[in-house]
Amino acid sequence: MPLVFVLSAGADPGEMLHKFGVSMKMDKKTAAISLGQGQGPIAEKLMGLAQERGTWVLLQNCHLASSFMPRLEAIVEQYDAERIHRDYRLWLTSGPSDTFPVSILQNSVKMTSEPPRGVKANLNVAYLAYSDEYFEKQPKPAPFQKLLFGISFFHALLQDRRKFGALGFNIRYEFANSDMKCSILQLEKFLALYEHVPYEVLVNLVGHINYGGRITDDWDRRMVLTVLMSIINPGLMNDDYPLAPGEAYFSPPAAGIASIRESIGKLPINPHPNVFGLHENADIACAQAETQELCDIMLGLQPKVSTGGGKSREDVIGETAVALVEKHFKNFDVDEMSKNYPLTYTESMNTVLVQEAIRYNKLISVYNSSLASLQKALKGLVVMSGELEAMADALFSNAVPGLWAKKAYPSLKPLAAWVDDLDEKLRFIKVWEEKGTPAAYWVSGFFFPQAFLTGTLQNYARKYTVAIDTVDFDFHVLQKEGATDIITKPDDGVYIYGCFLEGARWDAAEHCLAESRPKELFVSFPAIHLDPKVGRQTPPSGVYACPCYKTTMRAGTLSTTGHSTNFVLMVEVPSKEPCSGNFHKYVETYSAHWIKRAVALFTTLAY
């Protein structure tokens, strides 16, 4: 009977099996192989030898070897109980997979190890493996105990921070126990090598290599290093050093394993968001994300055919399609627009306008043609293709059809809000075409805002005949919010408006970032003057480098243009927030607080 480990985030069944093998005196008789390209025949040979000799075989990552799965199923089905050694065992590890053999799954022992939830649970699990004898073996027992708790606490924060979704991490990384174990092995080694405690070495190894090796987003890297530096620093050696806000989160005394476990036992089961550096509103965002996921699952499971009275599914889809057609979205006349806004050396915005119109035209064409085809298909005049069927399902669930999303800008809005948003964006381009270059630009109205930003830099570089790669934006947050307040254009650069702020609010009186109000997840941000400057230096302090994204998803992928599909630009926002406790001695004052808060700007919301 095969034994299957169902892989979960942070679990390492290989290490668990090794410990079990030692206890069963089978560790020297276990052959492990990680499945992948070309490993199938080797695995098959190992299984044959193990059946004869009575040893164990561990086949790891079965979900990555789809082509070998039918052969594995055949081997297991052809087992002859009389010929197989009684000590033979087949261990398998696999993530969720469509290709994993159902017969093996049905006739196997299945195991999984869910990662602990919460900072307290993570620390409890981490400290199961340690003892006073282990601490006494270290060359510097007291600093080792302090730094071991710091690394374990850091690991627990990262593991539990993922529950906050995009507020926690732009990309959900699968940090594993092996990352923490590797960091602790390095801690043992470097404390023995150095006479002093090498904090910078540890920060580089833990932050940039062990955990940073998994991180692919620069803003996530900044956050992880900020959290790490607020823990792994000379202040950690003091018993009154706050690892996080709250009396329970002081660095525990290096008084042995029993004392540390007692300190862990006093921690709250459900930590407040400020333990992670987040505002209390993060709990609301977390609950909303879970609710949205549940609603999406329920929508996906609802029946395709109406069983009760009222309107049928086809009637609902037909009425929705008619309502969408009545929006009367029309293509822009690109030829006429090109005549009115010709390609000129001194005004790059003409090119930006024409390119925006071309992009929107592609979307409008797909929008109109697909709706017409769907209406015909509902009447039986044309065949209902797979694309049209998927579109009908989306309209019924108030979701944006994938057919449109492929040609559209990034958006998380439901169908009704998405169509209204598209209407506003087209109106923005239409007003620009009819009335000329606006005094302030609605940044949410751009299909591809990066082209607009490049055009602004080009205008400045050509006006003053300087190299464009020496020009960068200076940022001035205005006291005005919308287009109606701004009448005249700036001498250089552009005014933009329409951004939303998450994780903080804008204090107009103090002219800086301030703490969010309770239950206020997003706030409108004032207009910003993007002012190009040559050879501009980043201000040393007093500003927070705030990322600006298109959607609240934050994560994006590199497109063919070399730009992220979601990230727009970095905006320097004034900040006066000092760091609490002893953080200010070790972590940059004005940014650390807002980095942990995951403060960001967005050009559009999900509603």
C-alpha cells in the first residue's frame, strides 16, 4: 500500500521521513529521488530493487512528472504480494495534480502537515526541537539564544503575514522550515567564527539569500529586510527590546529553554495586526478577501440551469447583453485624431493620445463583436462556441469575460462597475480629443500610463535639449484633489489626479502621511505634480518611497514592453512618522513605519 504525503506550504516531508527512518533503523535503507525529466526509468529501477531487498523508496514531487504517472500506476497495480519483500515501502510526495493516479490515491495512506497558524503556534513548533544541552554547546550561549528567538520570530511573522493577502506580500511566497533551519545553521557557524556578533552578515545571509532567494518582487524584498533589520540588531540583546508593539513581544531573557517557552506561552493566540506592522484595518481587508474567495467559489458552483420559477439563465444573459450593447461604445476615428494631433518633436502627448485611442479601439471592437455574436448564439442563429459559452457564464455571474480581459487594461472590478469605468475612461479620451491637452490628467483613464510618463520626460528633455536618461521626476503633492480645482498647466511636467491610498491617509494640514482612520481602507489622494529634473538626487529623509499600482492586486508580470503589467511608478510622499521604541536606532526613520504598513497608491479600486 503506497504512502502519500500531500504537500502543503512550509512542510518538509523529506526531513520528517528521515527522522522516522532513523527511529525505524531504515535511514540507511531509504532511496530518495526527485521526479522530473528523465527520472522515470531511474525511479522504476529503484522500485524494482527495493521490492527485492526490502528497502524504502521515496519518490518526491510526483506532480512534476505527469508522463511517469501512468507507468507508476501500472507498477503499483501489478504488485505481487508473494514476491515483494515484507519491509518494502513506497513513499510518494505530491502537490495537487490532475495527473496523479486516482487508483493510487484511493488505495493509499494519505498524510499532510498543515503549517501552524499564528505567531505563537509557529514559535511553539520551532522550539520543540531545542534543549538546554543544545544551547550550552554553542560558543556564545546567551547571544545565540537571543538571535535564535529573533530568527524564529522573524520566520513566524513572514509565515503569518501571508494571510493579509496583497497587504502582506505582493506575491504569496512559500517560505519553508528549511529556510529557518539554514539560517540557524549559519547562526551557529558565524557566532563561532567571529569574536563579536556579526549582525550585518546575518542580515545579508538571512534577508538576501535564505529568504530573499525566494523573493521576486523588489517591494516585497524591501519589506522583508525592514522587518528583519528591526529584529536582528544590537538592541535584541536587551531584555526590554520590543520585537513588536505590546508588552508580550519583548525579547525574552536568555535563561534557558523553559524560560523561553514560558515567554512564548504568554503570547496572544490571535496577534493584533500591529505585530506585523500593519494597521488594525488590515483585519477587515483579510476578512473581505476570505469572503470574496468564498463568494467566488459559490458562484462557480451554482447550477447552470434554472430549476425554479422566474427568469431562466438564458433570459438573464440575454437581458445583460442587451443592456451592455445599449452603452453604444464607438471606435475613435484615429485618422482624424492623427490629423488634429500630428506627430511633433515638441509635444509627445499627441503620440500618447493616438496610441491610447488605438488601444481602446481594439477593446471596443472585441466588446461589440462578441456581444453581437452572443446574442445570435442565444437565438440559435450561430453555434455557441467555447469562447461564447465562457462569456455567457461570465455575464451571468457579473464577471468580466476573459475574451474582453485579454484585450483590456488590468482591472479587478465586477462587470457592472467595469463597464461604467470603461465609459469614464473613453469619455476622458474624448474630452482630451475635443478640448485639447488637459491642465491635469486623470491617471486612471490611461490604458497604458507608462507611455504617458515617458512622454512627459521626453517633452522636458526635448524642451531643454538634455539626455532623457538623466531626467527623473520630482514629486510635489498639491492641496487640490480633482481636475476642477486645477485650471492652468505647470511650466514643466504634468499634474495627475485620481489616485487612491491604502494603509495610510493624507493629512492636508500637516502635508504628510498619517495613520488611517478606523474602517477607512482606501482614501482619495490629492493631485501630484510630476516635475522633471536633471540629475535629481533622492531626498535623504522626510519622504516615503510609495509604489503606485494599477490594481489592488499589486503583483504584476513583465510585459513585452519591459514594463510591469501592474506597477506604474514610485512616488515620494512626505512623511513625519517617527519609529516607535528602539527601532529608530537601527532602521531608517521615515520609511520603516510605512513600509511595514504596506502603504501604496492605486489608480483604480476593485469596486
